[in-house]
Amino acid sequence: MATLHLDHVTVPLRTFDLDLTLDVERVVALVGPSGAGKTTALQAIAGLTTPAHGRIAVGSEVWFDQTSRTNLAPERRRTGLVFQDYALFPHMTVRQNVEYARRRPADEYLERFGITHLRDAHPPSLSGGERQRVALARALARDPEVLLLDEPLAALDTHTKAVVRTELQDVLSGLGIPVLLVTHDFEDAAALAGRISVVIDGHERQAGTAGELVARPADAFVASFTGANLLHGDAEIVGGSTRVTLANGTVVTTADEAQGPVVLAVYPWDITVAIAPPHDSAMNVVHAEVRSISEIGNRARLTIGPVTAEITAESVARLGVRPGQLAYATFKATGTRVV
Amino acid sequence: MRPTVLTVVSLVAAVVALTVLALPVIAIFAHTSPANLLEQLSNPVVKDALVVSLKTSVIAQLLIVLFGTPAAYLLATRRFAGWGLAIVLVELPLVLPPAVAGIGLLAAFGRMGLLGSTLESLGISLPFTQTAVTLAVAYVASPLYIRTAIAAFERTDANLVAASRTLGAGPGRTFLRVVLPLARGGLAAGLALSFARGLGEFGATIMFAGSLQRVTQTLPLAIYAEFDQNFDATLAMGGVLVLLSVVLLAGLRIGLSWQRSTSTTSPSLFGLSTST
């Protein structure tokens, strides 16, 4: 399998330059806030944007090289690009869309993506999930050397998203070509990609597996992006452990060593919720009003004072906890990290 | 509910406006029976004018589409130094008095004109020929097609063009398979408008091509020439032009709805949204 190499691919954007160095072997996700330059990176690879500097190659085939003035036209780069809005041709049927690149029957692709029954339909009449499958079939029917996905799940509603995400996982794992996908959702990235690159203001802030990013976020931004609560406070070392006084006066303990103003990261799933004062090994307790409870599927997120805890919907029912009630949020010092 | 003053005022105004708009058309058909219309079609003056009109119009529109479509695509997709000037040049015939357009064409292509000696050395003399009629019609009608075509091209989703390119189609194939089919409704609407404007051309034609029966006398010119001699023929020709205009207007509507069914954004003429 050829590797996609990006070597200092630089594209000037409005307020900063995109400057990306990346090797894509299997599935890599570029994650980051909107406007971080993620989509621009895909456009540069596909040849739709010309970088100011850098080099883009797949295996030994050079697609762009500023120093040797190599710049292949988009139609000469074998990329399968799935657009965020899918960009299906509205005046063609599903079959014509999928066969556009092949110029020969693409029944196997219609079959593989379960869209054979839609072959004569026009894209405007399809649902979001169906459009996604057509777009993916069309991109892969081109026999690409690289697959690029721009926010593949952003256009879908919550329910469809879960189904499509599972489908996409299956497809991507069996492809055998480098896949670069762009998303602003860390969870989607974690579900689809083996390696995640967090891009902020055009630069890679940190890269690794989802687990590595959660375990050792490089900074507060990566921590919050991976879903952590961020607590600002003042740290001092008391008898070997670090005590941090938060803005509201609560004192929490962390196993990391630090002094002075710090930011602590605590993941919602590391926080337990109780109605009565808890008696366990957890060092940190926040006693505050439950400000909100939002359920996502079988999980629920509770905002208690400065932290958000994630517990099962079942636990919420068992505790009988309601917004406005006082509750205890507890988390371990070892799960409270200085970032 | 009692009708408001506004409702009453708009209703009265609408009735007055529509009556004034409808009366001339009704009057033409009130004065000329279908039998007279058919009979007048065998009148040599009417027949010749109809043939000259249709022939020059069709050729003029072909030229407009042939040169105007790529030009419109260029103006819709590129911004370059002098872009604004190019747009002014494209739109100028729209606001220029037709008589001035005629003088301009004569000054450019006439015997004494800018290109007159060059054309003469090639053995070409344009004024008072059918080519001159075609040129005058094309000059005056082209903005209606090109403006509408630019608007239609500007509406095509840039992502669809990009998608076509990443799927291996070069710029040419992308234009033929994606851009043109998506813009076809807008292009058809522009063509209908341009055709209607060209059929009615009078001022520029009479200045540049004169009014010679069988050669340069188009329907509007024949109407003017026959006006005080054969009023029946005049009415019949008027009837023919009204019918052609109605057909073209229907074509325009169909063109716009065609575009609407294949495009996600609503179509527009001159950038104005036309919702029905």
C-alpha cells in the first residue's frame, strides 16, 4: 500500500498559513475547530487548491512539488474526494453519478453500497444516508489511490449518523488505500481513524491514537477537544501532592506536580455522581447544583458546578437526580491531569 | 374580514395596469381575423418580411450562442483586470438607443467606417445586406443572452465542478457534462429573451441595413413601411409578432422551471430571483 506524504504543504489562508507535514498510511483523521484549514488540506491534496510551498506524493508518484514545479491537474491525481455536502450531480441518476468516473458499468459498486435499488433515482430525492453512500461509491468507483473524506458525518442527523458511522468503519477498514478524513468531532475521529492529528490554526498541535490524545493531551486545547473538563486554578505542593484551588474555592488534588496558575483536565467519564456524601478513595469532590442533564442515547451528561460528568441514563434514573438538585461529583487525583 | 385600503388600491391599480397592457394585443386580434391573418401570409411583402426576419434572427441567435456562451462562462468564473469593463461592454447594447447602435455599426463596418477599407479590400460590403441585419440583431439582442448565461453559470455549484475534476474529467468534459446541463434552463431562458428582442429590432437595422423588401426588410420594418398603405397587412404582421412573442415567453417560463428542477438554488434573471 502506497503512503500519502505531505511535506510542509503550505497554503496561505486569511489569518494564518496552513502548514502541514503528514504521512498517511491507513486511516488518519484531521480534527480541529472550524476554520483550522482542514478542508483546505484536502483541496490541496486533490489539486483543487495550489499550495505556495511543499510537496505532495503518493508512494513514489509526485503530485505537487513546488521546487520542481510539479502540479498535476485534479483529474490526473487519483483521489476519491467525498465532499461535505456530497456534491452529487443533481441532473444525473445514482447510476450515472457512480459511473461518471468509470465510463463503464459500476454495478459492483452499487451492490457493495446497497444502492442498487436507487440506481434510477436522482440525488435530490435521496435521504442524507443514501447520498453519503452514493458519494462514497462514486469516489471509490474511480479506483483512487487515496480517499479523502470531508466531514463525512456532519450533514447527517444524530440517528442516521450512528448507522452511517458503523457502515463507514467497515468500508474504511477494508480499503487498503490511505484514507484522510476531516472532522470537527473527536468522537467520530476516534471511531473511524487509527491515528488522529489535531490541527489548530493550520498547524498540527498533536498527533497520536485517540487513546494517546486522551491520556496525554499536549495542551489545554487538545484536552478540551478530546472532551475533557478544563478547570483553572492555583497550584501549590502540600506534603508531596499538588493541591489546586479553583476559582469557586473548591480545592482539588492532582497526582501531577505543578505550582502556580494551572489548567487541570478531567474527563467526563472519569467522574462519578452521587446524591449523598460519597465515601470512597476518590480525593476530589465537587458539591454543587445540577445545572443541566442532557441525554445522548443511553448516556447522560450532567453539569455539576464547574464540571460535566458522563454517566449512563440508567444511573440517572436510579439516582433520581434532577436539574436544580444538589449533587456530588467525585473524581480521582490520578484522573486529574495538569495540561 | 373587511378589505383594507391597500387591498382596494392595489386591486384597482392592477386592473388599470393589466387593461392597458392587454388592450393593444386584444385590439390587434380584434381587427384581424384568423382568416385575414392567413390570407395576408401570402401577401409578398408580409411573406418576404417573415422570411427575412426568421432567417436573420436564427443566424443571429446562433452567433450569439456560439460566441456568447464561452464568453459568459469566462466572465462568470474568472475575475481579471478589465472584468468590469468587459461587463459594461456586454451590457451596453441593452441601454444604448438602437438608432445609436445602428450609427455605431455603420461607423465601424460602413464604407467610410473604421473597418470599411479593410472589408472593401476583401471584397466585402456589409451595409444594406442581410449580413448587416444579422449583425444589427446580434449586436442589440446579445446582452439579454449573455447576461442571463453569466447568471446561470454563476449559480452552478463550484463543488460540482470540483467533484467532476477529482473524478477524472478535464475542464472540457466537466463543462459539457456538468456545467452546461445544469445551466441549460438559464441558457434557454436567455435565448428566448434574446430571440424576442432580436425579432423586434428596428432602429439599428434601419440605420445599418435599410429597409429593402426581400433583402433587409424585417417584420418590424415592413410594419412601418406598410403602415399607411395596407393596414390589414400591418395588423397581420403585428399578429404574427405577438404570437411569436407569446411562444418565446412560454419557452422562457419552461426554461426557468427546467432549471429549477435540476438546480438546488432558485433561478434568476439578471441576479433577481424569479419565483412563481
